[in-house]
Amino acid sequence: MSTLKIAIQKSGRLYEESLQLLKDCGIFINNGKDQLKVSVDNFPMEIMYLRNSDIPQYLEDGVVDIAIVGENLLVEKQKNIEIIQPLGFSKCRVSLAIPKEIETDDIKYFRGKKIATSYPNTLKNFLEKNNISADIHVISGSVEIAPNIGLADGICDIVSSGSTLFKNGLRETVTLLKSEAVLAKTSQLSAEKVSILEKFLFRIKAVLKAKNSKYILMNVPNEKIDLISKTLPVLKSPTVIPLAEKGWSSIHSVIDEERFWEVIDELKDKGAQDILIIPIDKMVI
């Protein structure tokens, strides 16, 4: 039987959350210390721990079938690799930053300047698109130190919270692209491996839907059931259960995390009481 080969970072920003996603999908890893390739007992999958920068090439060559990788890396490596599922973690952006004492945010500041970066292709394409001529200085590692030692006038790098920029006397000015961890695949999948991938994707979507949703229970006067039911962004319709106290019912539903507080405020205004929120482990639709 075929096994689906998945690559994840052997260290770095995506490592822990990639392993957690696999665990949430019910995939149990036989992970010995320092192993670079491990088997899975309960799913037809093999996991390969690779250097982050090598993953796009392994995908393109078909050495691995799928990978959890940062979207920004795929853009930088300029590989024709299909992204099949955004994963919602390790969100960041690739941005330009300059010394904080420089007041302008105008991209024209970079004309004729030196820019240090680990993302030369992404930066080059952005500058060409905006008709900016600048000297790109490629650095691997701590790019943010370049302006402090006189190596560059600004940098182009990954930004998450911005705290690293702040500590090095820099501030973010222009965002080139937004990124997050994604599931990507090679173009060389057999029909049998496509079938395995579909089962894996089904599990991922159930996990992601659960993370973005909350189960909600509330007590409602019976005369307010219709009004409150219309407020709830439910999958089909809410569950309504009569309470022992005459004239009251319990309504059960699911709401999206993004609209959580907005919906809660509406429900309270319309008469809902004793609202209880419960996290969801998995959500199969």
C-alpha cells in the first residue's frame, strides 16, 4: 500500500505547530530522537523532517508528496507548487523596515539605497513592480542588525509581532506580502496517494473548523426564540430544548470565533441569559 510522504520543518517557526496539527488529526508519530524520517502506525503516512529552505525543491522534484511550509518561502523560491490548504498558524508578513528616526513611509525612500534581506527574489519583484532601483544585499540570519552596523539603509524581512524590529531600532513601513503556514503538494501524485491526501484533508478541515468555532448554550424566554434564532449564524438551525421552568428554553448552536463578541452582545440585547461557551475539539460537516 502507498504511503503519503509529508515534509515538515525539522526546526524553526512551523515545527511545533505542524506536529500539533498532525496530532489533532489523530496521526500518531513514532518519533525517535534525531530521526529525519519516521513512520506512522495509524495512517498511511511517512514524515520527513527537512531544512525549511529545502522543502520547495523536494516538493517540485516529487521526493515528498505534500509539505507544511510557509507561503512566503514558496513565493521566494518561485516554485510552481500548488497550495491546497491554508492552515491558519505561523502568520507573518514580509515587510520593509527602516531606522525608526527616519520619518517617511514613502517607498521612494529606498531609491538608490542598500536593502539587506533573506528574501531577494520577493524584494526584487516588488521593487521592479514599483519602479524602484535599489541595491539588494543578501544576508542569511540576523538581517535586522544590518542598518546598525552600516551595511544597509533598510531591511526586508519576516515580521510577526514587530518586537525584533523595535529592539533593533527599526520600524516597519511597507508590507510586501502576508503569509501563513500552508499545506502544499507536488504535481506528481498517483491516484492512490490522491485518495490518501483527500482523507488527510478531511481531517485537517475538521480540526481547523473546530478551532474557528465555539459551541454556545443559552437560556431564552420562549417568546424570544424566533428573534434569537435569527441572530445565530448556525450551520442549519439551532437546537431548542424546553427547560423545567415554564416559559423558558435552552438554545444550542455554533458561532464563528471571528464574530464571537459581536454575536454575544446581540444575544444579550435580545434577551438571552446564562450564556455558556464551550470549545469544540473536532467539527465534521
